[in-house]
Amino acid sequence: MEKTTLFDKIWDSHVVRHVPAGPDVFFIDKHFIHEVTSPVAFLNLEKRGIGVKYPHRTIATPDHNVPTVDQDQTIKDKLSRMQVEKLRENCRKYGIELHDLGTAHHGIVHVIGPELGVTQPGMTIVCGDSHTSTHGAFGAIAFGIGTSEVEMVLATQCIMQSKPKKMRISVEGELGKGVTSKDIILYIISKISAAGATGYFVEYAGSAIQSLSMEARMTICNMSIEMGARGGLIAPDETTFNYLKGRQYAPKGEDWGKAVAYWKTLKTDEGAVFDKEYHFDAADIEPMITYGTNPGMGIKVKDRIPTAEGLEGSNKASFLKSLDYMGFEPGEPVKGKQVDYVFVGSCTNGRIEDIRAVAEFVKGKKKAENITAWIVPGSREVEKMAHEEGLVQILEEAGFELRQPGCSACLAMNDDKIPAGKYAVSTSNRNFEGRQGPGARTMLASPLTVAAVAVTGRITDPREVFDN
Amino acid sequence: MAYDKFTVLRDTAVPLPTENVDTDQIIPARFLKATERTGFGDNLFRDWRYDVEGNPKKDFVLNDPTYSGKILVAGKNFGSGSSREHAVWALYDYGFRCVVSSFFADIFKNNCLNIGVLPVTVSPEFADKLFAAIEADPKTEIEVNLPEQKITLLSTGEFETFDINEYKKSNMQNGFDDIDYLLNMSDEIEAFAASR
Ligand code: SF4
């Protein structure tokens, strides 16, 4: 029998039709929508005079531009309010399940999907948001789509896609102390560049990946898009099943056993061929941070920013432009640089495990004077757990400001903006120019590193604070 | 939605050699709050085009009257980052019908094809030639021929052919979109959905 990869198994079983010399007609099991990329899709449906084909396969939540304070009140920003109201109206009209502001499962779409147990192994999942790749952590094919495709899924539950190439990235060995899954992915992207996986779908494998919790796996899959990949996935295993068991939408009773039996078949056959493979050693990975304006511009916290040596033409110009934006010099160390803001949140690192890590680190300590520290849970559920576990108290005593769930300063569509010229060390996934507000300077790092920065006020290797 | 048909486009071009231009630069998130698909062109490259007071930045290419045209020649890895189709809407709304680069981000390229902006991938060498020719003479014309899958620098006659899959090509030439195709096969989709 032909040896196939996990990706092939799921992809091939969702192809409704192969278009000759064209893309595949690809069936979508679950579709998530939010307020920003869906309104025009609904508008176009109306113009065409058609409805939503399978409303129960779509789930909605407003997350991108919602305020993170006073969520029980009317949204002040007129345009944001209009988008949220449109989402409500469309969900009502077409019978789509909505997790609205203030309800028990409101939150960032990529945080609530897994929490509700909607995200399951073997599924195809799309959303008009590139970080849909997060759901790949469960052994699903999940990727971001544009608004035209949102419209296609609403109208037909299918999109037209050419099958991407396959890449496997294996990380073997044990992670060192103070090294997290965020460091793994920042390390990988720094090695293969922000465009290095364009055209590919990535499977993450190896003992270092298998040892990770679901939350940590989601962090890795989340950032697949930051190296250009369409998405990333990890074969489901006991960790996956244990996470899912008992969740609202997870299979129950007899169905559970059947589902697990199927999920266990979802893995790459030994000897299956990938178009490209990378191997990394977990022992080489240390706490990472970005110094530039794309996620591929990452270094170990203890290292120096590279020099422009060896770069030419537009490569060199882009590198220098990026450093100029950040206010850094080629070749200088980042450690010790003063920071103004820290942000813990987003669909990359806004889950309970991340908040636990930060709380554990700052327990009994105080944030530095020069730091404004925001912590924004990825969902109401995370927020609730953080309260119940006493984490909120610890964080507030350390001087962190807790906000309500949403995307917040990850993309600064709401009021949570980093002022121009200020430095933010952030657990989110993008350090593009202006991502966290016009002129904001973002450095991406793990929740642990962010906690260390909050306490010292400067770029710090978390392991050095541990040791004291 | 159906869009303008694309066959042969002959025009001057705007050069933007910067690499890794991400979708947050093409259209910053704070301009994504509309519930309709109009007016995005005004905010195309907003933070590179205007300063915080809203005054045009002289050194940015879109503010330089020397350059114009429906073709944008862009640096490597254009359109990385977000899936926001608003980035393509902004390009389209501003007046671009074709983007040329030696490398495109995936979702961006898909989005282009879905709304009728033709992404043309050329070799890095050809991209450099285009940049040099436009810089030497901003009035230099480029011809993008979709039926022949060919891009030509008209001043010298140098050309390259480019890839596009047959299905997408015929969609672009006819101004069709995927939904038209999918709606025509609803029975097949329904049967498939029922089996899941
Ligand atoms: S948290 Fe950030 S990356 Fe995640 S969905 Fe929201 S805006 Fe996108």
C-alpha cells in the first residue's frame, strides 16, 4: 500500500472533486467566523440571493476589534460596534451559533474552538484569519482564508484549493529549563526564514514536540503561518484525546470510543515521503526574542543582532530599514535594552498555561517602574480559571493590568495600542511595523521571557532571573 | 463577486522593491472596520504614505508623481502575514490590476486570484531588470499577457513566461469566480456532506 502522510490522509478524504488542471474542490468540516472578515461575505451572499448552506458547521465570535474593558456596555467605537452588530445580525438571520461578548465561551476564535471541543482530529477547519493554523495542533488541517473564500464556505461548505506541498519539521530531544514551545517556533522560523515554508503544509514531529501539552502545541502550530506555511499540524495522541475528553462538543459515550479509534489512525506512515524535511535538536534551542520587523528576525536573548555583512542590494536595504524602525544597531546585543510595555495574550500565548507560567514567575515580585504590563486572557474560560486559581491576584499584586478577552494589542484594532516609538515585548505572533499601533516597536518572546522583562524592565534571559 | 475580465494589460508600473512587505503595511488593521468593500484604496500603504498628521510622505513611491500605472512591481515575499483580503481590495480599489514579484505569500496570492488582481511571479533576475528599467525611465511600459502567460518589458522586448493554473486563468479571463463553479455542483457537494 502507498505510504501517506497525516496531511495526505486528511486532505484526500475531503476532496469532493478534482478539477482538471485546477484546484481541488475541498470540503470544510468546521468554519469559524469573526466580525472583521465576515461582513462583506454575508453582503455578497445577499447580493447573489443565496443563503448559508450548512449553518451548524459555522461558529462565530467577535474578537478582533472588541474593547477589553467594560464589555458589558455598548461598544464606544462606532465602526467596531457596527461590525459586531452586523455579526450578531447575520448569525441571527442564518441561524449560526454565536459566542457573544460576555457569554461563557466568548474569546479569541482560536482559543474557544479547542476549548469547546469543536476542533477535533481529522477535521478540515477554516476561518478568515491566518492563525487558523492553531487548530492543527489537534491533527486537523486548518488554515486561514480570504473573505471571498469565507463567502464560498458559507454558500457551499467548500473552497477551491490546490494541494500544498508537504514539509516535516522534527525536533528531537529534551528542552532545557526556561525554554518553551514559543522558543521552539521562534527558533525554527529564525532558521528557515519568514518565507521558508511558503507553499507547504508542515507536520511537526519528534520527541520534543510529542512531549508538549496541547496548549504548547497550539503555540507552535499557530505560528506556522509566520514562516509562510499554509498551516501546521501534529499527529493526535493520548495528550490530544485527554484534552478533548468531556468537552462540550467532543463525542460522547459510544461515539467517543469510535472517534478515538479513528483518530488513532491519523498519523504519517513510516517511510512516507515529504517534499522537504528539517531536523532540529531541542538542546540547541534557548530563550528567543525578535529584534526586527518580521518573525524570522529572531535570535537567542543572549545573542547579538546580526550585522549586515553578506547581505546585498534590496536584502540589505530591507534589513537596515527594519533595524532603523526598531531603533537598533546591527551587531549590538539586545539584552539589557529598556522596555516600555509587556503584553501577555493573543491566540499564540493567551491560554491558561501561559498565564500560569507568568503568574508563577512573578509571584511575590513587582513589575519594574518603567513597564506597563497588560495581560489579556484568550477567552472568558481562561479568565475564569485564572481567577479561580488565584492567578489574577498574583498578577495584580505584581502590577499587571488584567483586561477582558479579545485580540487586543496583538493587532491593536481596538484601543489597546502601544504608543509610537515605544518598545513592547509581546507573547503575540507578529512584529510587523505598526502591528501593535502606529510606530510601535514589537519584540516577540515567550510568556516566561515576557515575565522576566516585566520584572527587570529590560530585555532579560528568564534563566538568569531563575537562578537568583 | 464577478470582477473585470483580464486579458492583456499594457501600462507603466510603480516600483516597490522593499522585501517582505506584509499585509499590515498594505492595509493596517485599524482600517479594517468597514462592513462593505469600498474605500480601501485611500488607506493602501497608509503608514508609509502618510505621517501621523495625515500629510503625504514625500519619499514614498505612491506619493511620487513620476510613477504611475496599473502594475505594481514589488519586492520578494510580497503579501506575507494576514489572510485579510482587504489588502487586495485596497490594491484593486487604488487601481492596481497586476502585482509582479519574485515571490508571493500563499494566502495573498490566492486572494488576488479570487478578486481579479493578477499575481505574476517572475525570476529574481527579471524582477531586478524591471526595477532598473522603471528607475531609468518611469514611462517604460510593461505588457502582461494572460492568454500567453507572458510578461514583457516593452522597451527592450525582454520577456518571461509565468505560471498560473488553467482553471484560475480561465476564471480571470472570463471574470468568473469560484462560487459560480461551486454552486453549479451543489448536488455533488450535498452527497459528499451527507456521507460525513
Ligand atoms: S490574537 Fe492576534 S493573531 Fe490571534 S486571531 Fe486575534 S489578531 Fe489574529
